[in-house]
Amino acid sequence: MEHESHPYVGLWQTEDGHIRHRLLPNGRYDEARGKRESAYQGRYVLTGTHIDYRDDTGFTADGDFVDGVLYHAGMVLRRRDAGSDR
């Protein structure tokens, strides 16, 4: 799937900002945890409103986008505006 202009590309984070998923337009993601930037990195595949993650160590996970919210591994992530600090 072409990610360049996909509506899910961008930054998603938990309410407290501790977990941050940056979905990149090239099909890769970068996950930050707290002050640890790039804690996990890997590829993702979007199928409709479903996302499958595979990090560079081989770990897999998935999630679903529902009404503008990403539900992933028991977490709720919301889109963060590109211009905000946190």
C-alpha cells in the first residue's frame, strides 16, 4: 500500500504522551517511550483500518483505527498535531 498520503501517517500518542508512534510515509514506524526516543523501530502495513507492526527484532503487534483513535496492545493513541511539542 502507498503510505505517502495515507491519512494515518503521522504521530500518534497516548494521553499522557509516554508512548508515541510516528508512522512514516515509507511504511516504517518509530516508537518513543518516555524520554527514550526511537525505543522501537520497524515496518507497518495498513489494511483498511487495521495496522500490523513488525519491529526490526521480529516482534509483531497490531492495532485498529476506530473513529480517529488507534487502539494498540491495550493502549489508546490519538493523533498529535505536527506543530505541538507534546
